[in-house]
Amino acid sequence: MKISLLLIGKNNEKYISDGMDIYSNRLARYCGFEVITVPDIKNTRNMPIEEQKYREGQKIVELIGKEDCCVLLDERGVQYRTVEFAEWMRKQMVFSSKRILFVVGGPYGFSEEVYQRADFKISLSKLTFPHQLVRLLFMEQLYRIFTVIKGEPYHHE
Amino acid sequence: MKISLLLIGKNNEKYISDGMDIYSNRLARYCGFEVITVPDIKNTRNMPIEEQKYREGQKIVELIGKEDCCVLLDERGVQYRTVEFAEWMRKQMVFSSKRILFVVGGPYGFSEEVYQRADFKISLSKLTFPHQLVRLLFMEQLYRIFTVIKGEPYHHE
């Protein structure tokens, strides 16, 4: 099973990349996991937010393969408990495509184009967190989900 | 306004304490913020989970002052959007007690004693996250809330 995490903009916080390294190593035991970083749009100072979102969206859509199962991490998405998210993932792994591609948007969210291409929308929280912290949260949760699927003693209900 | 974050167990992940340092510094501009760490219960290897929770609970309750507004960060709590959480906080700051004490439990959650003392329960997510990561999440969110209250350009709706 291949799982990719698609991100807008480089992370520039060391504590975030340190945490991501820890979960990358742990995830390697369960799946082929990779992080794909889309460079930030340049010269945005005088660019309207909608145009910035649109351009980011174009870059995202280009990177989604035809057979990918594309999942947006988005506040408009379904909220799961951890065991429900694990059950959802287990089903995707049995019935779905070759690659599951999770996408974290930029600070202004996703363009309409990206919403139209998405297969699923999942929300990690009703609260807003910086997209750099969302990366870390998501990777920990993905690791947690795999330990639930495998019945390993990490997650407590 | 004084805000305390009460935690069970030392953090031993460097990336978490690095992140917490960043938000501690930012929070210092808005409130008197401190982290209080309750030491882990010792010799838990053969201790039933309920006893471990009970003992942790006793230590927590001892540290809650009579006039504190005690808020558990708990999956059974209310879920807010960031602006709603900010509105809740603004009200507490106007009408409530001298100190707001937020409490993050251990891996098995809170004892009944702690639930009985609590004034509010707030949930950061339906998903379960490690309590070490919850500290970081909460501190970022508290910082975000203050920027919303002050009308500063950090949070985007």
C-alpha cells in the first residue's frame, strides 16, 4: 500500500520536521509512505487570496494521478474517531486504488478545482491549526491507525 | 489574566518541548501563562488502569485552587470552532475567576473525581492524539485565540 501526503509550502519550523522524521520512520514499517511538497506560490504580496488559492489548486491537481484515491484534510470534511478512521482506512486498503493521496492545503484552504477532484474530505478537528502542525498531527494519526488495524498496543480506547 | 496548563507526566520528546517553547514565548505577550507538570505515577507495571487513573486524579485535584476555573481537555467535551473557542475565552476573561486552569490527562483519561471538580470540558478533536502532542496543539490554539480576541492577522476564517 502506498500512501502520500501532499503539502503546500516548505516547512520552516525545525520542531515540526523533527517530529515528522520520527513518524516517517515509524510509518515505514506499515506502508510505503512519502511526503510530496508543492512549492509556495511566489510573489503573493499583492495577489488576491482567490488567485493564490487557484494557483495552488492547479499545482495540486497536476500531481494527483488518475487512479489515486484523493483525500483532502479539510475542515468541511467528515470527523471520525480514531477507530472509525482506522476502519475507513482498512476498507480503502482492501477495495480501493493503488495510492491514497492525502492533501493538506495552504492557509486559505483549497480551490474549487481541488474540491471537485477529491474523492473524500476528512476533518481532523473543528479547530483551525497551522498547516505545518497539521502535517505532524496527520502523521501521528496515520501511525496510530496502523497500530489499531494491526491490533498493536499503542492506542487506548 | 493567568492561564495554567496542568499536565500529567514529563514530556520526553525534544521536538514537543521545542515547539512548546516557541508558543510559551508568544503567549507571554497576552497572558500570564505557565505549565505545571504533575510527575507520573511510579511503579505502574502491575497496577490496574483504574488505580493509576485514580492516583493521577488525586494529584490533579490537589493542585486545583478553590477559585480556579478548571477546564478539562477531554474527548467527552464540547467541540468549538476557533472563533467560538475565542468567544468562550473572552467571556471567561470578563466574568470568571482569577485563573483558568486547563488540564490534559494521561493516556487513560481522567478519574471520576477530576470530572466532578471540573467546570468545563472542551474537546480539541474527536480523534485521539498522544497527550504530549495535545500540549503543543493546545498552546498553539491558545495563542491563536488571543490573536482572534485582539483582532491580529494570524487566524484566517
